[in-house]
Amino acid sequence: MLPTADELLDGALGFSIPLITTFRGTKVREGLLLRGPAGWGEFAPFPEYGDEESARWLSAAIEAAWIGWPDSVRDVVPVNAIIPAVAPSSAVAMVRDSGCSTIKVKVGEPGQSLDDDVARVAAVREALGPDGHLRVDANGAWTPDAAREALRILGESDLEYVEQPCASLAECTALRLVVDIPIAIDEALRKAGDPHRVVGLREAADVLVLKVPPLGGVRPALAIAETYGLPCVVSSALDSSVGLAAGLALSASLPDLPYACGLGSGRLLADDVASDRLLPQAGQLRVRRPEPDTHAAVAMPAADLAAWRQRLTAAHAALTDTPGAP
């Protein structure tokens, strides 16, 4: 039975964590930690998300804290490091510090050029070496023509795949016919009205990117993976270690895990809500569930906490109207 908003907010903790560098326009990661009988969950939809989209994030938090996750089939999960749209020298330092053999590089950043992307990706490839896996993520920023030209050049760095090169599935489908680099779909899946019934997804995608919060939880994400039958990569949503644990649980419970997962994003946070931070070691995360031990450095100001409590209440109202809610 769905907990009430008051039950969810009872004992909720707010967190506010600066990022080490601006990431897709985000400088500070904020949210609520909810405690239930199954443990802790995280509710942290991005500021631009409305009540209905935020309701999925709340559903994932309720699953984590009130229901729990499926059993794991593996004890460790390979992960990639994430390189924001930074200068090549900074990108190289981040690669070397990560310890990961798989790297995802952000490209197509507003205000930057293809030359900036090429320089960053080439620098990462050199730092990573010829045997490492390199992928890029455009977050739907390119037109099909721009994507084709960008991938013609960036492909010289030997890309494992490109994530969401164009905004629409139709554009990605057209691009897939003329490029040899596999295409992974993220936004066009998780932002769909019904992620289980996305028309044209199989024609557009070689790989699916699964993010637990916007898909409504670990179990819904597992069901989506089963629906489409495509190789999957589990990725984060700039979560704290409490939120990352949900992505780790999904990665640990998928029957097959052919790619390193995008769960190395903890290194983008200047601090965390747990001392047992989910940070990659030798390109892997050990499957576990950190307990929060929030402290003054990450505590949310009272005014912001009140706004987040209101946000959860609105998301709860939207979730109550959603068929099949937990």
C-alpha cells in the first residue's frame, strides 16, 4: 500500500552537495533521503521536472525504502568514469584519477564547438590507451547531419557507442542507417509517456540506457529491459551514494551485463551523504547499500528543505493518480 506523504516525510533528510565542476548546467545536487522499513531511498528529481515526471522518482524512492530490491546475481559491477565538457587537460587528469578502463565523454555542450569535442575526446583516448572503451553522450544535441559529421571525426577515436546523438527516435533511426557506431538510447526512453511502449525504439537503438529514478524503480527498469530485449547499460542521475545504490542494485540483478555501467558519477560530487561512498575502485563497484550519515557540509538550508517537502507532496499526489503505483 502506498505510504502517505506524511509517512514519507517523517524523518526525511535534505541534502545539498556541490559538484566538482558544472555538469549539464548543474552546480549543486539536491534532494531528500527517505527512510522506510526496507532502508533508505532518494528523491531528487532535477529542478525542471514537473509533478508527473517527479512522481516516477518518488516511486523509485518508495521501492527502495518501503519494498526493497530483487536479489543480486553478481557481487561486483564494472563502471565507467564520466568526463564533463571540460578542457582536454582537465579531462586527462580525470581519466587518470578514475582508475576506470571505460570512459564516457560529454559532447554537444551548448556554447561549445565540434572542435572542442574532438579535442576532448582525442585527449581522453590518448590518456585511456588503445585497449580502453570510450563512449560519447550528446544528450540529443545534434541534428542528424551534425551527428553524422561529428561521428565521422569522433569515430577516429574508436567509440564503443554514442549515447542519444539526436533528440528523436526517428532521427536516431535515420542516423543508425548511415553510421557504423552503435547507438544507445537514453532520453527518448526515460522521458516517454510509457517507457514500456515506445514506438520505434528497437529500430533506433543498439543499446538501452536504464536510469532507475526516472523509470520508477529497479523492478520497472528490469521489466523494461525484458520488454525490448536489447543490451542494457545502467546509468546514474547524478545521485548521492544512497541513490547510486539503486542503480547498483539494478546492475546486480540484470541477467546479462555486457557493458560497464554509468555508475561512476560519485566522483563528480564534492561530498556525499554517506562516508562509505560508492566510488569506483579499479573500474568496479562492489555491490552494497551505504547508510547515510549526513553532516553539516551537505545539510540542506531550512528554506530549501521546505520547498523540497512541498515538491514531494505534489509528486505524491501525482503518483496517487497513477495506475499501478507501488
